[in-house]
Amino acid sequence: MAAEVRWLLAFLISCAVPFSCGETPHRKFEYKYSFKPPYLAQKDGTVPFWEYGGNTIASSENVRVAPSLKSQKGAIWSKLPVTFDWWEVDLVFRISGRSRIGADGLAFWYTTAQGAYNGTVFGSSDLWTGLGIFFDSFDNDNKHNNPYIMAIVNDGTKIFDHANDGSTQQLAGCLRDFRNKPFATRARIEYYKNTLTLMFHNGMTNNDQDYEMCFRFDNVVLPKNGFFGISAATGGLADDHDILHFLTLSLYPPGQLPVDAHKVSLEEQAKLQQEYFDYQKKLDEQKEEYRKEHPDKFRKQEYEEYYETEGQKELRQIFNGQSQMFDALRELNRKLDEIVGRQERALSLISQVQAVQGGMQVNGQLGQQPVAIDSVGIRRQEVDAVLNNQNIILSAAKEIKSFVGDLHTKTDSILNNQARAPTAQVQPMGYDHQSLMAEIRDGLNTLKKDSKITGSADCPNCLSVSMFLLFIAIQMIILFVYSIYRDNKEAQMKKLY
């Protein structure tokens, strides 16, 4: 019972909190005080309902208020004064530069008159009347408290305190870093019932709603019918100050949303809708009559072949992406074949050098000084010795394999003869068996002689065991890496198809 009472009390408190905190205001988008991409600027470079000057550059995607050059200033201002008392501005911007610190910063304005385009306060005029919110990125007072966001209200008589970065004049502020972020930074500025609030998005995530409180200040009285503006300036250091979105919403208390004088009444809307339906019905009847009278000229799917559905569009994009990936893989395969071909040519050249060196040895020219073939220290004589030893090992392995095969067959035949014999006595060995054993003995003796010749220290072309093992290890590593690469390539091709 006590648990149920606690749950009921919590529910009543949760229901009472919204009423105690106030209701959410009505929001209305104001397109005459906003701009956003695409087609932000017109073909003639103008921004609808806005005007800019100084070093500001407007494009179809953003407004670069101040470029990353020294001593640049610019601003953009709304042409029309604000006709509503309370408002909310979503400001999406990006400040980026190559230096560790930036200068000077960006400013948001709401003033009774439009400011200058090359003023002394972040590119705009001093002695303003209204609100200025400054995104200051340069530490003038050397207190190591920048980048910093602050709000200052001026009545037109105060000169901005540059020496102290305006800290003696600010209403509120917060220490936030807004330079060189992976995503665009955002500031949501709200002025509702004389309360100024700034919510800040640090640009570290791509979530549009990842805001945090910067400051909230009550009893802020701003003049009516002001102008919105954005300005920026650079000094000895420079940043790009880009504005991507400037979206303005007018705020109205619940129940006080203004009624548009040009709005059509409900009765008029119903009348117009009925007229539209009647006209549509009449048009369909005329189309049907025309189809019956001219069946040869009627095309049921006219112009449909020029359009594609969403599914077709998506499939086309997927096919284009797969085609590009396939082309890239084919190019990689071609380059890999070229590399393999170059390796084979290099091996053939080494074989030719071996053959030439062997001919020189046959003709009695072994007394010449060996010539180095690379800068690591491996000489041609060593390469020839390695190749000779490999050939000897291969021939010996082949002979051993053949001898073992013959021995296996002969042993099988002996065992079969023993199994067919009526008694368990050992059959006498015939001439063939004696000759076989003699051949095996001679082969082993020959192999021992070859091994002694190969391991003899008097041979001038012999290679040490360490160099031989090193060369074999390098070959095995190359073959292992190449096999791994081929396996990965085949796995990727299986994923694609």
C-alpha cells in the first residue's frame, strides 16, 4: 500500500511540474529573417532579405563572414526590422584555421540599427543599442580564458572594453571551445519574456539535439523592432568564419498566436475544395471522352519512361558504386600482375647471369674478380653458389624420391611373393634382387660423394650454411606474404559477388 501511495505521489508531482514551470510557447518560422543552404545566395550573389558588405562572401552553401586572411572584416544584416517581441535563433557556424589559436572571432547582433561592415567590435560598430553575443577566440587580456562566449547589452553609450575582452561589461558567459571541430558548432539563442538563454553544441557529435546550457540570464530588456546581424573579424592571426544556417523562430505565449488577416475562413475553404473536386471530375470525364474519340493518339504511359522510381534510383546508385569498386579491384589486379611479371623477369636475369658465369668458369676465366650486384654486400659469386646448391639439392631429392619409389615397388613384390609361397621359409634372392640392392648401394654412395663435394670447403663457389638458410627464409617469407595477399583478395571478391 505504501508503494502505491509513493507512485501516486510521484505521478502527481510529475504532472504538476509542467504547470509550475510554464507552458511551452508557440513557435513560428520566420523565413524573412533566415537563410540556409542549398541555394543560399542567388546567381547575382545576393541573399534574399539580407545584405552584406566588407570582406563577406556569400555562396550557395554558406556565408563566409570573414576569410582566413589577416585584418579582414565583414558583416551580414537583415533588411527588415523584427516585428515580434520574443524570438529564437538557431545559429550553425564553423570557425576553422591552421593556427593553434584564432583571431578575432564571431558576433551575433540584435540592435536597433544596422551596424557597419568594417567596425572595431568583431567587424561591426561600437556604441550599439541592443544585444551582442560574442564568440571570442583571441586572448587579449592574457588570462588564458579563451575561446569564450559572452553576452553584452549596450544602451549606445558604452565603449567595448577590448583590453579585458569585455569581461567587465558582460551579462553572462561560458568557456567553450568552438574552433576546428569535426562537425559544425551550433548556438541556440532564445529571448522569451525578458529571459536570455544560450544553448551550445560543441560540434563533437553529429547529433542535432546534443546541446548544453551555456548561460541563462533574467530581466534582460531589449529594444523592439531591432535588426539581426552576424559579423566577424581577423587580426594578426586568421580563421575562416562560416555561417551555415541562420534560422529564426518567433515565440508567442500559449493562446496569443496572432491570426493572419489574409487567412481564408473554414466556410471559404470548404467551398473552394468542393469547386476543385467538381473541376477535377469534369476534367476526368473530358479525358475519357477524348480517349474514346482518339484511341490511336492516346498513350497511357506517356513520359513515364523518362522518370524512375525510388527503388530504381537506389539500385542505380548501388550498381554505380559496385562498378567503381570492381574497376578499382581490376586495376589492383593488373598492377599485381605487373609486379609478378617484374619479379619473373628479375629471376630470369639472375638465371642468365648464372649461365654466363658458368660459361666463364668452363673457359678458365675463374681468376677474374667478382663484381658486386647490389649495395648490400651480396656478390654475384654468392648468388651463383646459392643457385648451384639449390640445383644440386633438387636433383639429389629427385634421385632419392625415384630410388625410394623403386624400393617401395620391389618391396611390395617381395612381400606378395612371400604371401603366395606355401611355406614360411625365406625364398632365395634371385638375380633381380641382387642387382636392385647393388643399384641402391651405388646410388647411396653417389649421394654421399655429392654431399661431400657440396660441403667441401675447397670449392670456391660454395656458400656458408647461414647465408643459405637466410636466403631460404627470405624466399619463404615472400611466398607467405604473397599467399596471404592472394587469400585476402579472393575473400574480398567473394564478398562483392
